[in-house]
Amino acid sequence: MNIRRAAGMAIVTVSVTATGVVGQVQDETSHPARAYQRQAEAYDLFLQSLRLENSGDITRAIEVLNRAAELDVEAAAIPAAQASLYARLNRATAAIKAAEHALVLDADYGDAHRVLGLTFAALSEQAAQQPASQRSPDAETYRRRALTHLEQAVAADVFDARITFSLARLYVETGEFDEAVATLEPFVRERQEFVDGLLLLSRAYAGSGRLAEATEVLEEAVRRQPRSVRMLSALAELYQAEGRWPEAADAYERAAARRPSDLNLKRRWVALLLNAGDQERARGVIREVVEARPEDGRALYLLSEVERRLNNFGAAEAAVRRVMALEPNSARGFFQLGAIFEQQARYADAEQAFRAALERDPLDHQTLNYLGYMLADRGERLNESVALIQRALASDPHNGSYLDSLGWAYFKLEEWELAETYLRQASEQLSQNSVIQDHFGDLLFRRGRYVEAVEAWERALRGDADSIDPAVIKRKIEDGKERARR
């Protein structure tokens, strides 16, 4: 049976079943005629299965299709329909087997590709939700097979909104962001009410580096679902990626208001408040979290960081000591303690704390960088400083702060070419970081490039102003301009 010959078969079925000589026809006609009769009966059963499916009786619909498959073993439409029904019952193994049989009969049968693609996509999504230690080794196979079959379903002009969405999701998961955008844009344009489509398109834009468009799409999704914690959290992450700290903090505040018992949301909100420079408010929020959960190491760590930024070093140390008591084998408590000591110019104590952190985690790149930078900034053990920062960069090779640290260590070693290589990369990557622009300006000045040095220092004044003395930078600018005029 070929589904495309449906009309002709229906006529034959009526003419055969309306007579009383079916047995006589079977006895007196050739084999092709008997085969055609079986095809007609199979098609009649196929139509009956559709009526049963429409009435919601999926089990009987499958039973009828099983009889149809016995009558016509060459019709791809029958196992494809079986596969679709099995999929509706979440019987993945049976759906896959039936759809693959349909493709043996007709390799281009679009609906079989549709069922296989959607089934493998669902299996892939289920696998992705499992903890990494429990994840099936077949997860990547599911993803690849889903992509292959969904693409073939699209090529066969099978329309199903689930195909578009699943295909785009898989493209995002595999990092094929441009393909995801091309798949989703026309779909979302016609279905603005489909908020999950907007969220996925935003992820695709962000992945392809189009952050402004990603934000615009997600802002529209939030306007449509202003109470959605998921949408607000995603928008906060995008604002964070753009360095829009106040907007990010506001989005997390709105999310936390919708889910006040979610302490994880409050912790994220506090981190964004810190980046936005609102330490006082951050302290109020994180204290609420600590009061609700006194043994929460992450909350205590954030409380310590808030107090450190407020120069409340006693309170900061007290909070981190509680973290260290809860997590004696963790590096982060010792790292934070080292940062507190360093800010108080207690350099020997800071180094001891950083060394203790590295004993617990020799690959902790934050500690490696902090200790290396501290040594470089003080002009101490510069070769060791370089080695420490290089180890940090081995773990995070594109980190702008680490590139700056290495460049600054080479600056202290008077290795001007190497210093410029790394400081330039850091300057270009973190153009709003005032300290990094100041370092680059110092390097350019030492190399006699006074105009460029002045430009770097001016960027430092326009930047975040964190950990710089604007008066000192202004004096450097005047000196640079004077040297440039000579």
C-alpha cells in the first residue's frame, strides 16, 4: 500500500467488500490481483486506525495497524503510523523499531524520520538531565541521530512545530548557533506567543555572539511572562554577560520576589549586587540567607566577600572561618582568607593562606593567579610569580585578568616585549577595567610611546575606577602629555 494511492484503494475496497464473491475472486484471479486486494484491505484498516486514533483509542489503533501490516508488508506508511502511535504512548523502543522498519521500505519517508528525530531528541534531553556520573554513554549517539533524522524530515517537507524547536535546541546544544538562529527566526516571527521559542532563540543569538539581539528577544519574552522565574534568571545572565550589573541585579531581585524561599536565587542576586557596587544592600540580603541557613557555606562565603569589600575585615574573617570549619578540605575558604589578609597588607599571612589553598587544590587557578600577581605587584620572586600565573592561564587561557597578571609580572622583570603581548590582550578584552588600562599605560610609557600611554590612562579614568587613585592617574596623564610635546 502506498498512502499516495489512497483514493483509488478506497474505491477498490468498497467494490470488493460490497460483493459476496470475495472468495471466488481470490480463487479465480491471478496473484497480482490477490495482492492488490490485500493492499486494499490493509488501507481500509489503515483508515480505521486513524479513526480510532482520533477517538483516543491508541491501543486498538495499534492492533488494527498490526493486522494491516500483515496484509501489506511493503507499505512504509503502516510502520510509520505504528511508530507515531508508540511514540504517543512513550514506548520509545517500539517507536524506533517501527520507524526504522518504515525507512527500510522507503528511505525517504518523512514521517518515519519525524518520529525517529523527535524520539531520539527526547532521549537526548532525558540523558542531559541526568547527573554526569549517571549519564548514558548513548547520550551523544541520541543527539547525533536526532539531528540526522530531523534534518531529513525537514528535507522531506514534513511540517511539525516540534521538529523546528527540537532541531534548534539540538543545534544550540552542539554549538551550531548560526544554524539554530536560521531555524528559529522565521518560526518565532510567526509565533511570538511561543515564549519558549523566544528563550531558545535568545540562547542561539548569545551563542553566536549577538548579545544585543539575544537581550532584546529575551526582554520580549519577559514582557510576555513577567512572573516567570526562568525567564528572569535567563535575562539576568544575559545582562551579566554584557556587564550590565544593575539591570542583572534587578532581574534577579524580581525573580527572588517570585520565589522567596529559593536561597540560590538570593545568592545570585547578592553576587550581582556586589558587581553593581551596592555592597550595603548585598549585605542585607545575604544576612537573611545566612540567618535562614547558618550552615550554608556558599552564603557564608558571600557574606565574607561583602564584608571584605566594605573593609569590615574582622567580620569578613569571622564569616570565612565558619566556611573553613564547614569545609576543612576546600580551597576556597583559604583563598578568601588570603584575599582578606592581602587587602590589609598582611602579605606573609596572605601567602600562607594561599599556599594552604594550593595544598588542597594545586590547580585552583584563582589562587595561582592571586598569589602570582601579589608577588609581581610587590616585585618579589618574579620568576616564581610568572610560573604561578602561567599555571593559572593553563587552566583558563583566555582570562583577561590572568593575562594582565602575567603581563604585569613581565613588566616587573623588564621583559618589555612579553609584557606588551599580554597587557595588550588584557587591555583589549577588559576595556572597562581601570587597573588593567593603568598597567598598559605604564608599559607604553616605559617604551616611550607617550601618546598611546595617555590614551590608556584616559581609558582607566573612564573605566570602573576599582582599585585606582584617579589623582595619581591624572598626574600620569599630565606627565605623558608633557613628554609627548618634547
